Amino acid sequence: MKQRGRPVRGLIGGFLLGIFLDLDLALAGIVKLDSVVLTILPIVLLVVGLLLGLWAPLGRKPEPARTLSSSLPPAVPWPESAPTGGATSAPAPPSSPATPDEPPPASPV
Amino acid sequence: MRLIRILVAAAIIVAVPALSATAAHATIKGPCRASGTINGATYTATQPSAVIPRTGDVKWKGSVSTGSGKRNIEGKVYLKLPPPFGKIVIGNGSWNGPSSSYSNSGTYHYDLPSVLVGPKFTLFGHHSERGNVVCTGSIDLRIAGSRLKNPALIASIVLTILALVNLSLVIRAKGSRA
């Protein structure tokens, strides 16, 4: 299964973090109320949140190694003469019809 | 990992100059004078910053030293907010129309909420005569009091922590249980 990030949640989360950081900076008197930082920060964090959401580096499972499957031999169809369903040996090949009139081979002795 | 390094570098490049830059506030330019007295302390337009009480009566005075006769005047005292927000005119700090007066004074009572304790405001003002701006001025203001008692700041810090936790959850891939 392909793993994906959360870009929309990252975008909204980044923007909200920017707004609240803005409030912290302004209310604590770290930046002046007319500072352009208060405008830039939510936009920057919005983009950062989007990128982090797209990337989502935590919790990704490693991709399976592909070199193993490529080294395997190609698949071969199961032969009809092969044992199936609990058979332990191949069925006997059809024997040639014996002719009673034919004499047995002569013994060399 | 490389992306994080690039983002951090970009943040430093943008944030450090922006945070450390301070606007060079000239206090007042032009043939004008302005001052205010709050609880016996006088604040003049020549000082770059002031810390004022949260509640009080300000006895204000303003004058233009040049000109004579009746003319059209216009002026404002306002706070600038970051873009895209505009300006907020303070109290009754706005005047407009024909006038033969070259000075004015009065008393203004103010009672500011505790959520305004802590922020640094820059108060701007200008005065125009016959359509031309003749005076501009600004002063950095802070309201006296402990910023740690500001309920808005405490709420904002809590919300910031929650937003950080939320953003840290975003960097997990979908379907992971880690």
C-alpha cells in the first residue's frame, strides 16, 4: 500500500501555528504591532506545514527490495504430468500392449 | 534531511533581519508641538518612547507655530497594524474641516483592557494645512504592567503549544502507527 502524508492538515496546522506565534510575539512585546514579521510568519509556516505534510518522514515503512524478485527465474506453467492433490509419484506411463505371441528375448547363456 | 536544512536556513535568513530591524522613529517633524500629561507625568513629542498607565486622564495640548487665517486642516492620531490590516484611529484623534485655530487642548479619559499590557505600539500622527502635510510624528508606547498577567498572552501560549503538537503529528505518514 502506498503511504501518503497529510498536506491539507499540514497547511492548516502551519497557518494556525503562525497565527498563534504572531499573537505570542505581539502580546509579549517582542515585535512591534506594525511589524511586517507578523504578516510573513503565518505565510512561511503555512508553506512549511504543507511541505512537511507532503513529506511526512515519520512512520514510513521501508520499500521492499526489488533486486530479490528480479533475480528469480521466470515462472513456468505447472506440467499436466506432474503430481497433483496429494499424489506422491507421477502416474505410470501408458505401457505398450504386450503381444503373447512374441517370444521372450533369447538368453545369451 | 536536506529539505529541513534548507527550510531552517531560509527561516534564519528571513527572520533574523526582520526581527532585529528597528524602524528609525523620528519623533516629530514640522512646526508642531504636542504633549500629554497623565497622572502628573508629562510626555512630549520629543521623546522616542513612553510607558503609560493602563487607566487615566490625559491632558493633551497641540499647536502649529506657523500660518495665520482660516484654512482647511486635517489630521489624525492612529496605530498602524501589520498588513493586510490598516490603521486604527485612537479615540477622538481625528480632525478635519475649516478652522482659524492654531492650537488646541483638552482632557481625554481612557481605560484600556488588560489584554493590551505587553505589546509595543507605535503611535503615529500627522497634521495637514491646505491639503499639505506639515507635521508628522510618532512615539513608541507600552502600557505599564506585567505582561505575564495578560490573559490573552497565556491563552496564546497554550494555543501555540497545541498547534505545535498538531504540526508534529502532521509529519507522520498516513497509516503508520508510530
